[in-house]
Amino acid sequence: MGRRPLIGATDAPWLHVMTFNIRRRLPLSIRPADRWVRRRRAVEALLRIERPSILGIQEAMPSQADAVEDALGGTYRRLGHGRGRDGQGEGCPLFWDSERLELVSGEQVALSPTPSVAGSRGWGNPVPRIAVVARLRDRSTHREIVVVNTHLDVFSRRARLHAVRALHAMILDAGVPGVLLGDMNARPGSATARELWGEGLRDTWPSARRRLTSEWATFADYRSPRRGPRIDWIGVTGGIDVASVGVNTFRTSAGWPSDHLPVHALLKVDS
């Protein structure tokens, strides 16, 4: 197609980080734009152009996670599974380029009072919510980071606030610089955002030295981009330099890859 990537493949010490709610595959989609059989080609084209060093996706059914892994290619590895007790259903898997990064440790936890119990719920969220946590070492710089990918509850503000406190602990207690990826189902300036940003974690959008795009609403619902709130965020701790950030408006003749627009950031671990 000849389209230029928003960021594309990067060399050390820079990391291209991407968060993307790919919209779960439904058994029956009334809207043609929502049908996975149509959107899959656009998702694959997007990933082959962008080649992120680290990718966190949300709402991925197992077959969709497989499609993402296939599109990224054989050098990428994956962590995370479905949120149900049996490991099925929607997931928030993390992917990384294993030629650049190696996994030191990783786990999937429930965002609930019993994080080690798969499929558990709490704090008012009607469905299980999860976080996937990976500690990665850069093969080039030998520096380590912790990356957390999540999808916060859309219905309960209380659940989001409790989840944010749990996410803070996962990232800030790791002892190395951290990155948070996810669909937060909350706007900048919301109670969730106020709870999240601060205490060592910051939003990459206002802190980036360069913004590659306008601040598009990331829940675009298969429509042309429009200015509005970002509900999909990339956050970082201290020790990480944020060179640039942007909201990707990529589409193909097949249509939009998702009802959400992905967010990208170019990062460097300083210490």
C-alpha cells in the first residue's frame, strides 16, 4: 500500500511501544465494519508496517491473538491468555520482539481482591478484569523494564480506582522503570486519571517532546478521526525518556482495523 508507518521498527536504545484494543470478535456482527473476517486484513497490514518492539492488545479472543502473533512474525513472543477461569475468553496479551528483548519473568493476574485466582472479580466489575505483567531485558542495552497491559472496567468507576491502585503497586514496586499500556475506559482529567497519574507514573501524551498527530479520540467507532478524549493510554515511570507519541489513524481498503485507534510511543530507558 506504500503507507509510511507512524513510528515503525526502531533500533537500540529506542523502543517502539504500542497499545491497541483490537475489538473482540463477535459470533455475529450486524455492522459490516465490525466483522473480524474483514478487519483482520487491516490489523495484519497495520502490524506489518509498524513493527512495534512491544505491543499490548486488549479484547483479544484466542484466535485473534493467534492472528496478531502470525502477523508480527516468528521473532515475536507472547504472554497472556483469556480472562476466564479456564483461560479462555477475552485477553490482554503482550507481544515483544525477542531479537531485541528477552523475558525475565511474567504473569497474568486478576484485577480483584484475589489476584492469583483466575476469573475472579471484585470492586463492582461485572466481568473479570486482568493485567499481564512482563519484566523484559533489552539485549542491546542490558537494561530492564516492567511492562503492564490491561483493560479497565467500562461500567464501574470504583472498580477502575481499585484496579489503578493495584497497577501502581505492580509497576512502582518492580524496582526498574515501567510502562503501562491499556484501554482505561476513562478520559484525561477523570477520577481514574487523577488516581493513575502521579506518585511516580505519568501520561506520555503531555510529557512527550513531540506529538506526531492530533489528540484524536481513541474510541473512534469506525468513523473518521475526530478530536476528543483518549481512553487508550501509555504511561511511564521515571527513568524513561518519551521522544514522541501519536494516535494512529491507519486504515485500508478493507476498512478500519478496530473501533479503537492504537496509541504509539517512542521510548528510551535511561536508568
